[in-house]
Amino acid sequence: MSSKKILIIGGVAAGPKTAARARRLDPDAQITILEKGKYISFAGCGMPFYLSGKIHDFDHLYSTSYGVKRDPEFFKSERGVDVFTGMEAISIDRANKRVIARNVDTGEERVFEYDKLVLGTGSYPITPPIENLDLKGVYRLNHLEDAQTIKQALDAGEVNDVVIIGTGFIGMEAVDAVFSPMRTVTVVEFRDTLLPGILDPDMGTLLYKNFYEQGLEGRFGEKVLRLEGEDGRVTKVITDKGSIDADAVILAVGVRPNVKLAQEAGLTIGETGAIVVNEYMQTSDPDIYALGDCVENTHLLTGKKVYAPMATYANRQGRVVGDNVTGGKSTFKGILGTGVLHCMGMNVARTGLGEVQARALGYDIESILVATFDMTHYHPNSNKILLKMIVEKNTRKLLGIQGIGKGEVAKRIDVAATMMYYGGTLDDLLNLDLGYAPPYNTPIDPMVHTGMALKNKLEGVANTYTPQEVKEKLARGEDFVLLDVRTPQQFNMRHIEDDRVQQLTLGELREKLDQVPGDKEIVTVCVMGTRAYEASRILQGAGFKNVKFMEAGMEGWPFDMDDF
Amino acid sequence: MSSKKILIIGGVAAGPKTAARARRLDPDAQITILEKGKYISFAGCGMPFYLSGKIHDFDHLYSTSYGVKRDPEFFKSERGVDVFTGMEAISIDRANKRVIARNVDTGEERVFEYDKLVLGTGSYPITPPIENLDLKGVYRLNHLEDAQTIKQALDAGEVNDVVIIGTGFIGMEAVDAVFSPMRTVTVVEFRDTLLPGILDPDMGTLLYKNFYEQGLEGRFGEKVLRLEGEDGRVTKVITDKGSIDADAVILAVGVRPNVKLAQEAGLTIGETGAIVVNEYMQTSDPDIYALGDCVENTHLLTGKKVYAPMATYANRQGRVVGDNVTGGKSTFKGILGTGVLHCMGMNVARTGLGEVQARALGYDIESILVATFDMTHYHPNSNKILLKMIVEKNTRKLLGIQGIGKGEVAKRIDVAATMMYYGGTLDDLLNLDLGYAPPYNTPIDPMVHTGMALKNKLEGVANTYTPQEVKEKLARGEDFVLLDVRTPQQFNMRHIEDDRVQQLTLGELREKLDQVPGDKEIVTVCVMGTRAYEASRILQGAGFKNVKFMEAGMEGWPFDMDDF
Ligand SMILES: Cc1cc2nc3c(=O)[nH]c(=O)nc-3n(C[C@H](O)[C@H](O)[C@H](O)COP(=O)(O)OP(=O)(O)OC[C@H]3O[C@@H](n4cnc5c(N)ncnc54)[C@H](O)[C@@H]3O)c2cc1C
Ligand SMILES: Cc1cc2nc3c(=O)[nH]c(=O)nc-3n(C[C@H](O)[C@H](O)[C@H](O)COP(=O)(O)OP(=O)(O)OC[C@H]3O[C@@H](n4cnc5c(N)ncnc54)[C@H](O)[C@@H]3O)c2cc1C
Ligand SMILES: CC(C)(COP(=O)(O)OP(=O)(O)OC[C@H]1O[C@@H](n2cnc3c(N)ncnc32)[C@H](O)[C@@H]1OP(=O)(O)O)[C@@H](O)C(=O)NCCC(=O)NCCS
Ligand SMILES: CC(C)(COP(=O)(O)OP(=O)(O)OC[C@H]1O[C@@H](n2cnc3c(N)ncnc32)[C@H](O)[C@@H]1OP(=O)(O)O)[C@@H](O)C(=O)NCCC(=O)NCCS
Ligand SMILES: [Ca+2]
Ligand SMILES: [Ca+2]
């Protein structure tokens, strides 16, 4: 048996996963992890739950399910891996297959030899060009130490007016962690909607509507210029549009790959700024592998390189690298950009391309927004969800799906991601055999209904306007009838305030067709889209020439928020 | 436009769905539904939730989400469909394209013409050969009237010692509906385990262990011979093995397709006893379509015909028939036998072939049983689940998966069903881009971990015994070491009582290898399988020749139930 030297730099997810898998495959290899920080093998993704108190004990963030801390001792005894913490790799000597490292406390240098080198150097948080970031009360949420610091401030009652800068996944996880009726929480987002690039603007807006109603303050299209403070403590966030009181600021404007070591060693860096690897996770030097937050990935739909720093990729790639550094030939095929988030009681999930991304890439697409129940409406656990589906027009290939709601959306997005792995089409979706029972979904699963509605649209059976388009028509002062076909109770609870709105329930429509003006465009509207679709078919069947329905009904209508 | 006559027989799911879709596509067609019963368009699947009180109002079982009852009036006004209830079709005159029907109250006959005829005649419950089924207190759970009758009995306090005969989906939904600490609930199953044919025996047993601990009584491999009663009311269920007190008996031994009308009309009936249709849902008479519980389906993996009466197929097929009777060419490709159930706090889901079914069909398979958390173990909502995965050995094609647990399994089964639609393999599974966040799953999704474990098994990296095999080895008196590598606390809480058990935690194993006998077979065991797998790798790496681990650990060990 070999006694191969496998040297791994970085000790969070990518590194330790590689080490664990490699050990299981090669009992004799010398496996070593160098980590410049203090903690290893920790659940960064769990930090928000520690802040919110869902996880009581800090140690749980790096403990096994059977209560053993994953410290160097654990790696030695349970995985046979040598871990050096506080040990920073400072250069790679590829010619001699050695890494020079430095003890961060003593400054002492040390040389580590390798047969196979693995870079799991991860990412670092972007520091935006904002003045006075060194004030007390300014936090990040990227390392375990960050979580400890914020937690102490939370427990000390120092976090009452919180401003979170950036509304990507980490920003919104921070929101989820600190949001409470006892605090003012404001998010400031440079772009126009929540979770930009993750959700399309319409979905981001609908999600924000929910959060806004719960009390979250959003400032969009607004740029933070500087912070102000008193006695060295932050008191205000100054943007290009105004000022916000703050005793705590969390910076979450994204991360960048840690490529310094790789770059200095002459390894190829890609356009995304991350390390280039092939599907075996090999860098341009075949004896050096890289994975996790420091590498770029291939998008399975577009074939393009993307930077997508996610724990799930770090772990799955770790297994691939563990195979390959011990003589295997495993591959990591690429990604679809699947992501899922729980925030303020809402489930958020997405995979593939958004409408905006797909159009920017030149795809000829069709999309639909659907509101639906996540399970049989008569079940007490049922909740509404909104799904947006995007397909390529000519091939009907699924390009992307996004879901938000109190109800279950993660399942649907995983199913879609599975389909997309195979290049699945709308017709495939209609033929999937998904399990049905009342506490899980509807006899035709919500995802499948969404696909049917999109197919109807492609085939001219469903003619629609998006809520955004309806809003624009109204704003332009166009002459048309907005035919609300809901029950009077539903109408009275909430409706679009406009003279062009006419009321007729779906049940009375067939009998009262004469009350619908035959010379005007008719746009039907209901709660979720189904009745409005039905009404549009009735009207079209009765000879009305110019009929559409509003996608997703009032559930898809965010424009009566106080702010709009 | 045509004024085509579309005549539909059967008014529950298949019929009304066909009618609704056909109407949207053809505004001028005359669409008529004949239903011999009183209710139409009802949620039979919702009945258990009405019994348990989760649904308060009986009417909710056939109401829209906006509170309108789906009665003939609804079908007339909202769908433009004529419904005749209490109207039984008694014969089909194919030559003249007419159906003869009879009013079930008046006996009056009436003739309905058709251009396209649709049979959605559904299924009827099997009446087993048990004496005295006419006693009071004997129920079925197939029609809305059944639900009403049982509900009245429940409310009247007449249901205290319940015996449910049959443990298929409907039997177990009945269990879920009536189970309560205030009642004795016993299931009697002719076959050897719970949900036979749906779950493999090992999974059925593990599920039963959970139910048993909650207080459910199971009688397996036991045949009910007769009921006994007093004053016309059931008091006892007599089986071939004994007697059970009962003041209520629910019969749930399966359903058979309603094919009388089709058969008498000379339409082809398949080997399964159900109506034969092609992928357009056409019977042997191209102007007669059939769908739902009265037809047989094609299994997408085996290509074989199967009878699988499920609401989801009835509805999805209804949309296909709605397309085709109005001139379309939609197809229903087949099924995978996906099913999902919520019972006594447990989620149960399955798709594809079970191990037993696959072997019976001659597949050369490998399978694995895995216990895992459904999400990051540190999240307070995390729960354990058990997954069993079955692949074809040479192709590594996924053949089936079954899941049970308090945690989320339905999502995983839907993902597997999606993969199987595409003929997906284990290697595909490892490359799926499933969304990860701590409240939803683990960085490597539990399903993917299961696939990895199975791949390890196929590649000789994981060498295992199933819990059943370990039990048999113990019973045979074989000489081997059952090495329990859990923490002492975990061991003390529950362990296999046997002299062959030895204790060493995973953490101390590398140091204490000399305490492990080198000349004996070693079988490692832990809580869920992961540590035991790791321990097996350590031992193999250290030169131990005969090492295996027990799949799914103590979570997969049901054999210390009082009854075993
Ligand atoms: C709040 C939060 C929530 C998240 N939630 C999710 C989620 O829900 N789902 C998801 O998929 N992802 C999530 N992520 C992302 C996830 O945490 C990262 O993708 C993952 O940690 C990447 O692991 P990695 O090992 O590649 O890199 P990192 O975690 O960045 O670790 C790299 C390590 O390498 C060390 N290092 C770097 N250079 C050197 C050197 N020269 N010498 C020695 N050591 C070095 C660093 O100190 C660092 O510890 C979240 C992240 C955060 C911050
Ligand atoms: C308690 C329970 C729970 C269930 N749970 C689920 C579940 O969770 N998931 C799932 O997928 N499925 C479930 N099912 C199965 C589901 O209810 C059936 O698959 C579905 O009802 C089939 O619909 P169908 O219209 O094809 O047939 P049926 O529901 O059987 O309806 C057929 C109708 O046709 C009428 N008819 C028959 N012959 C004639 C005639 N000659 N003239 C006039 N009318 C006629 C009958 O009176 C009947 O009303 C459940 C069933 C039950 C009983
Ligand atoms: C924990 C860590 C060291 C990985 O170690 P690991 O030993 O591979 O992980 P686990 O203990 O979960 O074991 C997984 C192994 O057990 C197998 N397995 C899992 N459940 C099993 C079961 N019930 N039965 C049999 N095998 C099982 C898996 O297939 C895998 O083995 P393989 O890779 O050889 O195929 C690494 O993932 C890590 O450091 N994670 C924490 C950091 C992190 O991920 N942060 C970001 C997310 S918040
Ligand atoms: C209800 C029933 C009559 C079907 O009627 P339906 O009009 O097809 O059903 P819905 O009202 O849900 O509408 C579904 C239609 O709206 C579309 N749709 C659903 N949500 C939509 C939305 N938000 N926006 C736009 N369209 C939507 C669907 O695509 C579908 O249209 P299509 O078939 O033309 O593509 C029939 O399914 C039934 O009788 N069900 C009850 C009985 C039953 O299923 N029992 C067994 C299970 S318990
Ligand atoms: Ca509606
Ligand atoms: Ca374990």
C-alpha cells in the first residue's frame, strides 16, 4: 500500500470532507489539513440559527450528532487525519511539491510535503467601499467568531436598530436570525429588489411584501455611503437617499474566492475570479486539486462558468476529490444554482435561470407566475405558495423555477432541479409520477399545475398578463375592464382600487355575459389565477375577442403595499 | 365549431376532471356526466381527515377553496357541464353510440347519445369472505356516506375497540383517522408485515415498531374468519389465531376496478382485471376512453401492466382525456407506483419497485438501508428517517426507494421518482443539484448520502449486513463480534443483549485495535450506520480481514420489540 502524502489547505467544509473520504479509501495515506483559523469543520450555515437561539449551544456548530466536537483531536482519533490550526499556508512550491506555512501565533515557518495537494481555501467577505466600517456595532456573519460577537451583542441588548446591508442569502439569513418585534430591522439593497440575482424582481417584490407586512423595512436601489457613530459606536447608516438609525450593522454584500495562494503558484484563475478546475476537480496542475468556495463551477444549462459558493458543492466536491487523490476517477458535473432559504416564516427556493438571466443570455423564453396551495386546501396545514416557471419556447425545456411561500416549495425546486439535470421538458413534467396524499400536495401536484398553466400559455389556451403588466396598463390609463370574478367577500377584503374594475363571480358569469362589455379588452382576476383562467376561457368561448387573465391573481399583486 | 357530445360515466375524480378540461378546450361541446351516486367531485382522499376532526365540515370534502360546493349546480354554472346524479349507466350501445341509463330512485330509463364516451367508473371495495359482515359496527371507508356513518359512530362514542382489517394505504389512513389513546386500535393483516406490497417487509416492520410503541396493536399473518355480535352489533373478530374484542370493524382489503359496463360492451379487459387503454387513454373502441380507477396502467420501469388506483392518476389522466376528446393528442406515459402516506406522525413514501418485487421480477439488484437525519442534526426541527434504496447491479439504475420517519421523506421520493422517469442511475443521483440549507436537509442531501452508501456497497467499500441478517446470525449461534462503537450513554439507553456484543467507541477504536479479536468476524454497529461504516473502514485499513457493518444501526433494529 502507498503512503501517499495528501496535504489539504483549508479546514471548514471542502478540506475536511476531502480528508474524511480520502481516509476511508486509503488507510495508509498521510492526510494533513492546514487551517489558519481557530475552528475547523464548522457549520457556517448554522450560525443564523445560533443567533436566533434555535441552537442553544455554540459548540453544536461543530459537533457530531453524537456530541463529539470536531476538533483536531476528533480528526486524529475518528478520521486518522492530522490537523494544524493557526497554520497559514503562505506559498506552494510546485516544483518540489512542498507548501510553506506559517504559525499565525509564533510566526514560525514550517514545510509540508505533498504528493497530492488540495486547495479548500474558500472565500472571504467583500468589504464594500463604505466609510467608518471600523465602528463598534458593525458585524459580518462569515466566521464562527462573527457569530459569537453578534450573539454577545444580542444578549447584551445592544442590537435594537439593525441595518443589514445586502439582501443575498446570507443577508436574509441574518434578517431571519435577528428579526423580532422588539427590534427595528432594515435591509438596504443596492439593487432594486430582494435577493437580486437569486429571485427575479417580481418574486423578490412579492417576498418583500410578505416581510414588509411582518415589519421588515426595505430600502431598495439605495447605496450606503458611510456610517456615523458616537463614542466609536455606530449610530447611523448614511445612504445616497437618506439616513437610518442603527446600533448594529451587518455587512452581507457577498464573498470572493480566496485564490491568492493558487494565483501566486501560477495556477489558472478563471474569468469569475475563482480557480479553474476540470470535472475531476483538478487545477491546471494535475497534482493540485481545488474545490469549494475557491473554485468556479460549470452551469449545467448554459455550459458557462459561474461562481457559486455553497456548502453543498464544497461537500459533494470534497467526496469527489477524496476519491481522486486516492486514485479514483470521480467527477463533479456542474451546477444549476439551486438554493433554498427559510426566512421569517417563508420558504424560498430557486433553481436554474431566472427570467432576467435567461433573457440576458439570449434564450427565447416563456414564463408563468402561479399562486396555488401547497396541499389540498381543505387540510388544516395547507398554505399558499407562489411558483414561477421559465421554459425555452421552442424546446419547452425547463430553464428555471422559483418558489416562495409559507407552504412547501423546497420539494418542488428539488424535483425541478432533478428534471433539469436531464434536460427535462414541460411534457416530462406532466408525466412525472409524484406521490400524492392530502397532507403533501394536491392530486395534480402544484408544480405540475404550474407546468400545465405554462403549457396552456404556450399553446394559446391561457392568455395572460403578469401583475406587473396589469399595473402598467392601469398606470397608462388604458381603457379595459378588470373583471374580478371572486366572491363578494373576497372582493371586499382586498381588491384593486380602480374605476375599471368590474365584479361578477365566476358562478354568475355564464348567465350574465351581457353585462360584460363586448368592445373592450377584458382582464379577469381572482385570488390565485385559476378562476380568472376559467373565466377567460368562458369569455373566449362566448366569442369575446380580447380576453386575458392576470397571472397569480391578487396573491401575485404586491402593488397595494403602502410604499408602492 | 362542433357541438360534439361528450358523455362521461362516473362523477368522482376521473369524470369531472375530464369534463372540466374538455369544457375549457371546447366551449360548444355538450358535456354530460352520469353518476349513480349522490355526491360528485368529492375528495375521497380527504375522508380520513374528516374522521380525525382535522376537517370540521363535511361539506369541505366537496367544496372549492372559495367555499362553493361542487354539486351539479356548480358544474352547470362554473364549468358548463350537465351532471345527472342518481343516474346509473346500464349498457353501452356502441353501434349506435348511445348509453342506456336508469334513474336509481324511479327506475326510469333514459338514453344518452355520444360522439365520445368516457368511462370513469372507478373501483369498488373488495368484500372479503368473512362471516357476518352485515353486523352493525362494520364499516368501509370508500364513499362519502361511509365517512358520515363512521363519523356519527365516533361522535356517539361507539368506536372504542376498533379492528381494521387490511393494512394497505386506506387501512392505514383509517388507522391514522381513528387512532387515539382513548381507543384500542388493532390491525389485522393477512400478510406478514404492514403495508405489504407497498413497503418491503423490513421497512414495514420498522414502521410497525414505531406504531407499536405508540400503542397500535398489530396481528400479522393472521386471517379473519368471521365476526361475532350481540343484538346485531359486532363484538368480536375471530381469526385463524384467536379473537379480538371489537365494537367497530373497518374493512380495507383493497379495491377492484368497476369494469362491468365496459366488459358487457365488449371492450378489452386486461390481465389485471381492469380496462385496457393505450397511451391516449383510448379503450379498444377508439371513441371510448377510460381512465382512473377502472383502467390498468403501464409500469414505466418494467413495461408491465399494473393496477394502481390512485386519485393522482385519475386526475392527470382526466386532463389527457379532456384534451383527446376535444381533438388533442395528449399522452399518459405510465406510472412508477409512487405513493405517500401520513400516519400516526410518521411520513411514509415509496416509488418504483421494492426489493421483493424487483427480485421476483428477476432483477439482479443491490439495496441498502440507511438511517439519517432529514436535516442538519443541530436544527431543532430535525428528525430521523430511514431510507431504503434499490438499484440494478450492472446498470446502477435506480429501481426503487422507500422512506419512513418522523422527518421529511416525501421530497426524497419525489426526487427519486423524477430520476426514475429518466432511467436515472446512482451516478446521476450523486450529481443532482439539490437545494441545501440547514432547515431543509444536510449539505449532502440524505438521499444522496443513501446513494453514496449504496455505491460504496457496490464498489466493495462498504461491506454490510442488514439488521435481519445480523439477527439471523445471532439466532444461528454464529461466533462473531458485534462491535458497538457508540458512546457509552447511547449504548446504555438501548443495545442488543448478547454475549457477542463488545463495546469500543469510534473515538477509541484506532488506539485499542489490539482489543478487537483478529481471528473473528467483526460486525460493527452504531446508531444510524455512519460510525459503524467508519469503524469498518478503520478495521479493514488495519488489516482485519472479515469486517462488516450493520446497515442503519440501532435505528434499523426492530427486533427488541416486546413481540419479537
Ligand atoms: C451565514 C452563512 C450561511 C450559509 N448558508 C448556506 C446554506 O444554507 N447553504 C449552502 O449551500 N451554503 C451556505 N453557506 C456557504 C457555506 O458556508 C460555504 O459555501 C462553505 O463554508 C464553503 O466551504 P469551504 O471549505 O469551501 O470554504 P470556507 O468555509 O471559506 O473555508 C475555507 C477555510 O480555509 C482557510 N484558509 C484560507 N486560506 C488559507 C491558507 N492560506 N492557509 C490556511 N488556511 C486557509 C480559511 O481560514 C477558512 O477557514 C453559508 C455561509 C454563511 C456565512
Ligand atoms: C380513504 C381513501 C383515501 C385515499 N387516499 C388517496 C391518496 O392519498 N392518494 C391517491 O392518489 N389516491 C387516494 N385514494 C384513491 C382515490 O380516491 C381514487 O383513486 C379516486 O377516487 C379514483 O377516482 P375515479 O373517478 O377514477 O373513481 P371513483 O372514485 O371510484 O369514482 C367512480 C364513480 O363512478 C360511479 N359509477 C360507476 N359505475 C357507474 C355507472 N354505471 N353509472 C354511473 N356511475 C357509475 C361510481 O358511483 C363512482 O362514484 C384514496 C381513496 C380512499 C377511499
Ligand atoms: C463532517 C465532515 C468532516 C465530513 O466527514 P464525513 O466522515 O465524510 O461525514 P459523515 O460522518 O457524515 O459520513 C459520511 C459518510 O458516511 C456515509 N453514510 C452516511 N450515512 C450513512 C448510513 N446511514 N449508513 C452508511 N453510510 C452512511 C456516506 O456515504 C459518507 O461516506 P462516503 O463519503 O465514504 O461515501 C465534513 O463534511 C465537515 O467538516 N463538515 C462540516 C463543515 C461544513 O460542511 N460546513 C458547511 C455547511 S454548514
Ligand atoms: C375539481 C375538478 C372538477 C377539476 O376541475 P378543474 O377545473 O380541472 O380544476 P381546478 O379548478 O383545480 O383548475 C385546474 C386548471 O387550472 C389551471 N391552474 C391551476 N392553478 C392555476 C393558476 N394559479 N393560474 C393559472 N392556471 C391555473 C390548471 O392548469 C388547470 O387547467 P388545465 O387543465 O386547463 O390546464 C376535479 O379534479 C374533481 O372533481 N376533483 C375532486 C375529486 C377528486 O379529485 N377526488 C380524488 C382526490 S381526493
Ligand atoms: Ca382563484
Ligand atoms: Ca451512527
